[in-house]
Amino acid sequence: MQQLSFDPADPWLDLLGWRVAVQVVTFENLYGLDPARVSTNGGGDRVSISCDGLTWAGGQERCDGWARIDAQQIEGGVEAVVSAGHSRTVRSLKLLISGLPAGDVLGDYWRPWPVGAGLVLNYPFPLHTPLVFLAAPDGTYLYFQSLDARVRAKRFAFFERDGAVTGELIFDPAAHEPSTSAQTPPWRIGRCADPAEVVARHLEHVARAYGLEQWETRADVPGWAREIALVVALHGMHWTGRVFNTYDRMLEALRWTAERIEGRRVLAFLPGWEGRYYWQYGDSRPEPRLGGEEGFRRLAEGAARLGVKLMPMFGVNCANSGLENFEQWGAPSRLRSAGGLVFQGNRPDWDASRARDPGWQAWLNPGAPPWRGRLLEQVSRLVELYDLPAVFFDTQHVWLNDPAHPVYEGIALLCGALRSRFPDLLIAGEGWYDALGALTPVSQVGAPERWPEIFGRFCRTFTHLSAGDPSRGSTGVHELGQRAFALAPDAPHWWPTLTVVDGTLERAPERAEEVIAQARRYAERYLP
């Protein structure tokens, strides 16, 4: 974590027993409260702290502006709303809390993270929901929670200072709604003995805010999906053009599987089905080297006869910038940060050059009408042409506070348009955060380590496509390359998963049978 090289001279204020400060950030500078112009009103369990002037340059300069905290006591803590205004567009509002005890932070997926030299947790990804805990030495916990009802950027930052921990609760207004004033959703700061109670209350807030419904009753889950006990990941073509499975070999693998478990229990996931993995994103169609249109039709019809459901993979926010007419549909849709930086993603080393420089790979915003419209028509055409029962959106969890179009709302529009055309279509995706679970009821990344009910009550997951296959630990089309084979965890929200690359079933039939046996146990234990 980077820090200022000087004391910002923020006035520290008593907020119902918590020591806090406020900072206001525009796209040009950082501002604090003018200590000479702070006033406090209220008493008892409610207080308002107002300031009608700001400082900058670490308190050396003053300027017009204002800030306010409205707070009330709640059981075990305080609920506070911060608002502020400036002559320039407000980028961020920060509520700082000092004097916190040392301890690990339960952050992304509620895994423990040491504060160390500084820790920043970003919602909506990888922080799955805006609720984090600080484990105190006495066995109790402090919690920090946002009660927003929209997907907007929050950051939870922690660092050590003066023998204690300081926390920062940071809120960014939606960049596509620029304003010279801003107000945070309610922040809650409190102490608890059992985090599970706070999680339970937070889960109810999230469900109300985003309209989450339980898996057993949600309208966007077709009946057949509630019978799934096994995902077979059939890898097609690597970025380099290396073929793992043609369409005919995929069908052979599904026949082998259906001899061992009912086909209605099987969902066939198809990464790299449309040709060179990622390289073909933006122009999805059956790949000639895998069998072309006729081969893909044989796969689709053969799977249907077996009772198996097919789920091809699509890039929801990536495309090859060398595709025809990219300047018309791709360039205006490039994904950008609130400050205008073009998003570069994780820059995989597709070609093993060790340069990690995929300049052809454009990250696009599904909120942008040109790209969303192109993707909608491509997916719709393929669903209709091959009677596909499910689709999978890669990297749909990637989110930026794009100043042109809101990302989450764009995915919601895409999913809504698809469901209006195909009411029984299952829409799945790679990553997950709380609100995204309302759009894609199945994802590959879900279920935090602690309190998994925030995911499992509403959604299902299966093993990520970077899983190693049973024969040699190959990750197929995924850039990781190698990973040890392992069975999926035993949990009702986690579907057993079999990764199939070239030679998997021939070289390691016993290990593949282990996955089938796990799927049969899953069906007996968790399915009607």
C-alpha cells in the first residue's frame, strides 16, 4: 500500500465512541476537513458532525467545500452516512477509523489476511460482498459493512500506525453519474462475538437489495438444472491452436459418461469450443478444425439424445481487436476506469513468450450498446440454431467504475434480453459477487470459505476450468498449464466436475470413475 509522505493533518472526531476522520477526493486532489469550521450537533444516540470548509496540501491551503457525517448508535456499534460537496466532481468519500486492535482481516471470500504493510480490499471483485471483519486479540471481532443497494465501488483499507490499526471505508459514486456532491450508503461499524450473526443480517440485506431468490425456487433456473449432479468440462482448442477434443471426441466422452450416470444428471461445459481460446472471442461460431457446423450439430443432437445439457463458453467482455469492423462495435465499448484508463486485464502469457503482452486482446464493457448488441445476436443465433439449453459467460465478474456505461447493469440487460427470447435458458458465468448471483445462478467461483450460505442458498458452483485433468493435471485451454487433479468439495452447492482433455479417459479411467462415483453420491444425497 502506498501512503502520503506527510501527515494530512485531518482533524480526528469523536463519533459516538469511535475516533474518525473524513477525506474528500476529486479527480484533481485530496481534501480534508477544516478543523476551525467543524461543528457537532445532537446528543444521546444520534449525532451530526458538519464542516463548511475544506483543506488541501496537508492542511496548508483552504478551499470552499463541505462535508457531513450523520450517525446513530446501533447494537454494538454505529451506523454513519457521509456526504460532501466540492466545486469539482467528487471521486471518493473516505471515512477513517483509528485506534483499532491488531489482527487478521477476514476479507476476500472471508479468508484471513494479515494487515502487514497495508491491505486494500476491493468490492465488487475480488471482495465478494461489502462486509469484512477484523479479528481482535481477545477473540471478538470488529465488522465494517456497507448497506448499499447498488453495485458501486467500495474499498476497505487497513494499515498499522502508532501501534494500532487504522481502517478506511471508501465509497466511489457511479462514474457515469458525475456530480460535485456525493453521499455514501450507510456504513456500519461494530463489535460482535459471533460474526455469523452479522453475516445472517447482511445476507438478508443483500437478498432484498438485489432480489435474490433461493436456488430451489428461482425463476431463472430451469427445472432440469436442479437435477444436475455432474459437470463434464470438455476442452476444445488452446490459444495456440492445439486441439484437445474435436466435437466428435466430445460426444464420445459424453457417451462414456452416460453409461455410468444418467444423462439428465450431466451438464457439459465447453471451453475453447469456438476455436482458438480467447483469440476467437467476439466471433463465436463452430470451429472448422474441431468439426465445423456439422460436427457441432452432431454434438448438440447427440448430447440431447443422451439427456445431457450443453453449455458453450462465451467472452462477455473480451474480444479480438483484429476482428472485422472492430472500430465500429469494439473501440467505442472499451472498458475504462473512472479516471479513463483503458483496462488491460490480467494479461495472460498466451504465447509463452514470457512478455505477457496480448495487445490484440480488448476488454469491452457489456454495458456499451454496440458490444452488448453484437454479443446478444451472436449468442441468440447459436442458441436458436443448435437448441442450446445453457450458455456460460467468461470473466463476467470483471467490474470497473466505467464513466461511459455501468457494467453490472449492462450484464443485467444482456441476461434479461436473452431470457426474454429463451425463457428456459440457463445463464452461467465464471466469477461471483453478491449482486451477480441475481443474474447468473451458476458460477465457477463462489462460496466463501466461511459462511458459504451467502452463496449456497441462492446459487450453484462447479470446479473452475483451470482444474487439472485426472490423467496428467493438464488445465486444457486455460493458461495455468498444470494443476494437480482433485475431487470437488462435498457440499450441496458444489457440483462434482470432470475435466476432459485429449486422452483423459483412456489414460486415467479409474480417476475419472472416482468423479462419476462422487456425482452419484451427490445425486443420492442432495437431489430429489
